Amino acid sequence: MSLLAVLGCAACAAVPEPTSRPEPQPAQPSVVQPVRIGVQPTSPAPPPTPQPTPARPEIFTFAGELTQGGWIRGRVPPGTVSATLDDTALTLDDEGFFFAAFDRDADRQTVLAATLANGRIIRSPVAIAPRDWKIERVDVARRPGGASEAFMQRRRPELERIYLSRQRETGAQGWRQDFIWPVQGRISGRFGSQRIYRGEPGSYHSGLDITTGESGTPFVAPADGVVVLAAEDFSLEGQLLIIDHGQGLNSAFLHASRLLVEEGEQVRQGQHIGDIGSSGRATGPHLHWGLTWRGSRLDPLLFVDGED
């Protein structure tokens, strides 16, 4: 017997036989991929080639209420460095969007103008529809003499505060929003209505009067903004609140019985900001809501959906 055979038998003797054998495991079936005769395997489709974004045309785009007392939101042509509506400068955001509006007595045509970085000027005429205002003609003369000097000594500082508050640029973004009604009630005074005293026109109504029948009814912010004036005792307006909505657009609320916000405070659309009253020169409890843009007076009815 060879040495290799002896070593092999010794190794066999050193390993004891197992007392039981493991159960045989079933064979795993092999997976066969189906092959389609005559069809070559396809590779993944390449990603689509990105298409360049088409350049914006060098025109103004805008939409809104193209009528006296109305407004527009729009965008200037690409490359614009400054823009105007007639002689009024427009405020542009980082993407060239703007707000503009038309006074109650605006002409039938105005012009948007943009100055481009290359010095070119693009002009876009805008047709403004006229409106039939409620005019009441009375056969009495206006009170002669006007306001007394004693009254004007009090009134001039009030007018100065109102003017300066409307010049503030707060960066508010409410001008982008669809406005909501500040309060539910009956419209008792419409924007633009006017009396003519024996041929002499009086001041037209510069806002919208909403009557609820009682003092203390809450009113809310129609859009986001920043409070730029909260006055407790003005001679005509009584408790007066002015909110800047950005881009030169602001709301004024007159004759309140209580103000719930302070100057410099940010407010959100729908936030309770005050209560209706009859403070100042008012014949009964109501909310006078006025809107202005860069000195132009606007019709609040053109900012909300339908009549309340």
C-alpha cells in the first residue's frame, strides 16, 4: 500500500460518520430570459435635447380694468431699466412686473413707456374707457368763504401726515393679490359721485361707503400691506387707517370707532384691523374705503368681485 493511500485511510478514520443526514434541498429552477427571434435588444432612449427658452418679445404685457378709476398689473419689455405711465414713474420688481392705475378723471388714452439698457424707448398706448358718473345738480350756491383759518390751522398738519404716509415705500406685496371686501354691508356712497352747485362743481366722492347699521362691526385688510398711518382724531376722517400695499397703491379707512393695528405693523389679507364707527365728520356709522395710486384716486369696486 502506498504512503498516499495510508494517509488517505487515516484521514477517513479520523472523521466520524454523522448520525443523520440533512434533507436534500430542492433544486432552484434556473431562470431563462425569453428571447424574441429576430428582434435585437434596444438601448435606453437618449434624454431629449433641451430646447432654448424663447426670448420674450419687446412689448408691454398687462391686464386689468382699463377704465377711469381702474388699474392694471403687467410686465415691461425685457431689458427695461425704467418705465413710466405718462409722467408717473413705475416701480418694477426683479422680474419686471409692475402695478399702475388711472385716476377718476383720466384722459381716454395714456402711454406706457420703457427705456431699454441700449437706450431704445418702447411706447405702448393704452385706451381708457370713460365712465358716466353719478352727478347731482342742485340749485343752491356753495357756501361762500370756504374753510375758516382756525379750522385750517388744525387741518394742514393732518393733510401733511396723510401726504407723507402715502409716499412711503414699504416693499409690501399686496398689489399682487386679488382684493377682498373689507366688510359685508350696504353700499351707501359710490366712488366718483359729485354735486354741481349752480354750475360750480363740488368735490367728488373719493371712495366707497359701506354701511352695516351699527358701530363696532369689524373690518379687515383687503390685501397684504404695512400700516403707514394710524391716526386717532383727525378733523374730517376721525380715526383713520392707511395701509400701503406696495408699488404706490394704498388703502384708507375712515370714521373707525377702534383701530387694532399700529404704524409700521405688517398686516395680512383678511386680518381684523379695526371696527366701524362714525368718528370725524360722518352722519352715521359706516366704513369709507378709499384707494389711491401715486396721487390718482381709484374705484374700490373695480378691485373686488361684484357688489357686496
